[in-house]
Amino acid sequence: MTTAYRAAITSREKSKKQKKAAKSRSLPTIAQRYMELRRLRERISEVESRLYAR
């Protein structure tokens, strides 16, 4: 009787976790992030040049 009980336990499948839903907003691509970084660096350079020109 205990053998049948053990067989029933080992044959049970583990419950599978559901995959997380993808976020609705799209993430920026590497190229978009790079271009934004370049734009910000250029802006910093402009501000620094104005400060040092005084």
C-alpha cells in the first residue's frame, strides 16, 4: 500500500510558472540610446565652452 502511494507522488508533475507578460512600452534600441548619449555629451560640451569663454 505504501508503494502505490509513493508512486503517485513521484509521478505528479510540478506546476509550471506562467511567463511574465511583455511590457507594453518598447525599450529603446542600442542605437537610440547611443544617439541620445551623443546628444547629451554635445550639449555638455556647449555649456562648458560657454562657461570657460567668460
